[in-house]
Amino acid sequence: MAGFDDDELTDQELDRLLAAWKTPIPTASMRAATFRKPAPVWRRMWTASIRIPIPLAAALILLAALGWWWAMRVPHVPAASRRVNGRMLLQPVAELRPRIIRGRNAEN
């Protein structure tokens, strides 16, 4: 036949070889790997992983960094509050007394 090597076997020869082939006896390590017991739930929870695409992970990290930066730069001014009918109402500060702290270890 044109286009076939002389080394190729026919379907009948392959069928005879397959019928004569004996499967190897599995080793103990192969048997242990195939039929091992599932890990406990607590171990699976500690070793679980979540796949996140790199662009999404980078965007989440960037958003977290921007949120942290925004929270650190906005000054936190305490507001006076009072309770009315069990609800907390905020009121503007009546008197503002700013205090300048110089030095690294100054007491607040």
C-alpha cells in the first residue's frame, strides 16, 4: 500500500497482540494512591485554594490599597452625640480645641 510504512500492523495483528497482552500487577504504592481515603474536612478546608485570574487579583489589591490610603488620609473628627428616644443623634461640636503634638513619643 502506498503511504504506509512496513512497520505498521494491521487491525487483525493489533487485535491478536491485545488479546495476548497481560496487564501488569499494580504495585502497593499505585494501589495506595488509587484507593486512598479522602482527607478530613478540616484538612481540606485548610488546604483549599481559590483560583483568581491575575488581572482580577491585581484590581482587588489596588482597590484595597486605595481604600486603606483613603481611610488613612481622611481626618477623623469626633462628633458630640446625644440620645433621643433611644436613638443616637450626632450634633456639631460646640467648641473646638485643637492641640498640636510635637515629637514622636508625646502623650495624647
